[in-house]
Amino acid sequence: MSDFWNFILEFVKAYDEYILVIAFIICMAESVIGISLFVPSTLILLSFSATLTLSGANGLMLWLCAGLGAALGDWISYALGYYFEDHLHDRWPLKNNKDLLERGHTFFKKWGWLSMFATRFIGPLRSLTPLVAGICAMPLIPFALASSASAFVWAGVILSPGLLGASWLANQ
């Protein structure tokens, strides 16, 4: 296992700029409706954060890339909901749940930006909430603030175990 771990560390040292781009793409995909079902971002980000930290790379850059990627993914989901609202009414899950959109409107009216923040930490809702925000035409400024803040907090929470646990791994 030691040889494998050393190989990974050397790879990250040599190509850390690509790993940051990959982290950005993974976090973006995690926040885009549909694509998010196929991206195991938590495991990947934990691995990247520990490996990058052990290789001497900058954890702050990883956090920035992850946060920006997640926020961009939210914008993509929001835009899909906003621009394709009429077409989405005839698709799952709205087609078989006519009251879902009405409940979404009520949810955003009641909780506003907090709804974006709270659902960021619930896997299946992470990409669904921005889509529903777009369908409900949530105002852009509250959406942008909530999306950005929640994206960076989420990225910090997901990356923290790897960043903080890297020194422990180095001693093992």
C-alpha cells in the first residue's frame, strides 16, 4: 500500500493543477440536475483534499475550485428550471406530482435563501433545489448570494476531514 500511496502523492505533486480543475468539474457536476446522480463527489473530494495537502499543494485553492464549481452547477440548474419551466411540467417528477411546483413556490416564499443553504447538505436536493428555484423564478440576487455562500460552506465542510486529517495520514 505504501508504494501505491507514494505513486498517488507523486502524481498529485506533478499534476496538481489538473486535480484542481477536476475538483471544479466534479463539484459543478454534483450541482447540476441529472448529472449529480452519477458523481460520487464526497469520496473524490475527501481523497483529493488529503492527497493534495500531503503533497504540499494549497488547500485554499482546492476549496476555491470546489466552491466555484458548486456555485456554477447551481446556476446551470437554475437556468434549466427558469428557461425550460414549461417543458418540465410534462416531465418527471412534475408530471405525476402536480402539487410539487406549488409546494416549491410555498417553500421558497417561506424560507427564501435559507432553503438553498439547507438543502445544499442533502444529497438528492443539492441539485434539485436550484432547478425548482429557477422554475419558481426566485429573484437572482437572493439566489446568487445563497448559492455562493452555501457552495463555499459545503466545499469547506466536505474538504475539512481530508485537509485536517492529512497530517494524521502522513504519520500512518
